[in-house]
Amino acid sequence: MSHIVNSYNRLKIPIVRGEGMYLFDQSGKKYLDFVAGIATTSLGHCHPYIVEKLKEQLDSLWHCSNLLTIPQQELLAERLVSLTFADKIFFCSSGLEATEAAIKFIRRYFYVKGQKKRNRIITIEGGFHGRSIAAISAGGNERSREGFAPLLSGFDKVPKNNIQALEEKISDETAAVFLEPIQSEGGVYSLNVEYLQQVRQITEAQGIILCFDEVQCGYGRIGSLFHYQNIGVEPDILTCAKAMGNGFPIAACLTKDYIAEAITPGAHGSTYGGNPLAMTVGNAVLDMMLKEGFFSHVQKVSKYLRKKLLYLAEKFSKKVLEVRGEGLLIGIELKAPIADKIVDQCFNKGLMLTKILDNRVIRITPPLIVKNEHIDIACDILYDSIASNF
Ligand SMILES: *Cc1c(COP(=O)(O)O)cnc(C)c1O
């Protein structure tokens, strides 16, 4: 019997080693990993360069607190600023902490400006922003909220891709619109680019902050460092985590200067956030992602994967409702709620996938280093499992 709190439906087979695209169980059986630790190990398991940099850092300094200047943190911040819309970075250790930071920065900005009533945040139904009380109040589905009352007030939810509903929700108390440009946990739904452009225009015209949660769709998964760069819609704040540390806990809140100015010593903080180990890994991950050809590789393999999945959807049009998503963040919605069965069968055949949305959607988030040959293997296994399951 396990002594772990039962908050996850775990596969019972212990995994003991990872290398590149593969995970290995105790018996040595290998699994092609198309989950990547939930869109996290984007450079593959135990990437030699990241391992080397982390080992070097382990021998010199682990942790010293943010009461001291941390050169690796300054460097990663400088690099992220030079690569994005942002002027300032706040480092933390998980996606939900980045959510919390963004919410606090938004509220504090209007507070410092003397607009204390402007503290409400509009979020989109189906969005996911983490598991803290604030994060489940902001997003999440009913199931993630059930039993955790009282939740926080101050969030107004609107349906996705409905600009009129959003406009009607805006009041003189609205501080920000906070959204996931591609809703992943919510079923892999992309928000329309025209919708996001309109949200940008409206928020800008009304002096409302726009925050993108790129915890899952950011860091290369859609073929650019951040997804906002693919669609040409710039937020004022952005949260990122998951792939940022390739499995080492790192997250960040990227922000414009005018918002960051509201945060003064004591207003926010994190003991671990941005520590030397994390920042060494963060810089090493960026070194790899900024190598010539990295993002164009992601774009190329994404096209290949999509083509193969669309073929599969067509072939099994009685069983597959839709292939959704972008880049290497893909959902396959089935016409029957048997994603768990298919995911289990694929696992037994050596392929790891996840299921979401009440068992109706199979989600595919391989490491970004995936090659066509891995996609061929995965699609063959998936093809067989779907074929044998209806
Ligand atoms: C995973 C995720 C989070 C939460 O990240 P944690 O590190 O689990 O706290 C927030 N937003 C999105 C979009 C996510 O996918």
C-alpha cells in the first residue's frame, strides 16, 4: 500500500531512469515518452549539457537566498528581457507561484496608482492556472474547485472566444484579463488569434493589464520561445514554468516595468525562487533552445505530427471527433470516453500519453527534441490501439 496522498491516478509501474526520448522501468523496459513530465522535459531526459552544468553548480553553491545578488539570476533575467516584451522578471519555483505573482503584481499596480477599486480579474472558462486557492479561483474546472470553498472572490469568468461577453464583463473595477492562449488542461483548445488581438485592443484602450499564462504553451512548445511571439499579440505580464527547467523546478513572471515598479522590498518574495541551482539550469535550458535551428526543428516535427494525426483522424472518423492544438501540444478528442483505455494500451506497448477532459481527450506533448522516427513509432502504436478499441 502506498503512503502517498491519493491526489493522482498513477500508473503502478515504477519508472527509474530517463534518457532523451525514453523512460525505463525497473525491469529495463523502455517507453517512448510523449508526455514529457507534462510538457516539462522538453529537451529530453537527462540532457547531457544540462546535467553537466548542474553538476558543476552542485559543487560551488546551491542556495543563498534572495537577500544576496545571484549572478546566474541576473543573467537569466537579462536574457529573458532581451528575448521578450518584458522589462523585469520575478523568479519562483512552480507555475502556480507564477500565477500568484502575476495576480499580486496586477492588484498592487492599481493600488499604488490610487485605483484601489480596480482589483477584479477576468479569466476564461476552461483555463487552468494551478492548484492554489487563488489559482483555482481564477480558473480550473468545477472538479478542481469542489470542496475547497470559500474560494477567492475577484475573478469574473467569461466563455472563450466570445469578445462580446468579455466586453460586457469589463467594469471600472476590472484590473486585468488573465488567460491561457492555448488551454491545455481544459481540453487543448486554442483561443482564436483574432479574439486575442481584440482582447489586446480592448485592454489597451481601457488601461487594463493583459496577462498570458504560458506555463504550458511557452518555452518552445509551439515553435517559438513564447507563443505570443507566434501570434503577434503582446501581453503586459506573462507566466512561464514547466519546460523552463527541463524538470528542475523553475518558474517566472515576466512583466513590463510600469507594473514591476509597484513591487518594492517586502511586497512579494520566494525563498527558493531563482536560486543558483535553478538559475544554472534555466540558463542551460535557454542555451540549448537558442541554438540555431532549435525552433525550426520544432516547427518541422509539429507539421509532421499533425499530418500523421489528421490522417489517423480521417481513417478513424467514426471514432475520432477532432485533432486540436498547435505545435507539440495536441489533443485528440474521441467520440467515446475511452481515452484511459487507449492510453493504458499504448503504455503497455511502450508509448506514454496522457488523457484529459473526462476521458475524452488523449493529449500528446512530446519533448521538443522528438524526431520523425519517434513520431512514426508513436503513431503506429496509437493507430493499433484506436483500431482495437471500438
Ligand atoms: C501546469 C500549469 C500551471 C501550474 O503549474 P504548477 O507548476 O503545477 O504549479 C499553470 N498554468 C498552466 C497553463 C499549466 O499548464
